[in-house]
Amino acid sequence: MQKRHQENGMKNKADLISSVFWLSFSVFIGIESYRMGLGTIQQPGSGFLFFWTAAALGFMSVVVFVRAWVARGVAVTETFPFGRQNSAKLVSVLISLFLYAFLIEALGFILITLFLFLYLLGVIEKRKIGVTVLISVLVTSFAYLIFELALESQLPKGMFFRF
């Protein structure tokens, strides 16, 4: 019982320390991105995306800090969420995201986003093929409509869609 209480205290202390670090990091990124210029939703500046990402990170850091602060004396029964199978999925998802970032210019937003969601839903989540294709096409289409048409962002066209 004493050992478990010590482990919980260490976990809460680690959560407190890490949340303060990430909050500080998000404040730094938020300030620097604000200096870069935020622009508007219709015409975002170079710091727009970084600012709102920093705001989301800061919010999540505050949530973790508050939860750790409130749970200081409470026994934590969480187990490590990544078993051997989940670790393989995690690594696979990370590799697919790196490939997405690396290949988006060459293949274009539409094609690489479609491939990413087909892979994530079909291979990682093992959804039925019809559901996988439908969701992948819908997500890719909506993302394109939002970014390219509504926000007027210039998404990479890739070598197949240069028109």
C-alpha cells in the first residue's frame, strides 16, 4: 500500500512537472507565433496555425495540471496503455504520418490524404472495406472543401493533379 501511494505520488508529480513544461512551451510558441502575425480566418498569417496549436496545447496542459493537482492523494490504478500490439500500431501510425508529411508535395493533398485514411482505417483499425473507403473519401473531400474552397488555402496538388 505504501509503495502504491509512492508510485501515485511520483506519477502525479511527473504530470505536474510535464504539464508546467508543456504550458511554458505553448506560451513561448504562442508569443512567437503572435509576433509572426495571425491574420484572419480568411487570410491566415504565418503564425495563425502555430498560435492556435499552441493554444490547444496550453489548454491540454492546464487540464493535465488540474487533474494531477486534484488527484494528489488519490490512488491511481491506470496501467500503461501501450502493450506490445498497441506499440506496433503506434509506431506504424507515426511512420505513416511522417510519410504523409514527406510525400504530400509529390503526391498532393487529395491523394496522400486518401491513402492515409485508407491505411489508418483499413490496416490499423481493420474496418470493413466499404466503411473504410466511404469514410476515407468523405474525410478527404470535406478536408479539401474546408481548406481549399472555404479557407482558400493552397494545398499541394502533387504530380497527378496539376491543372
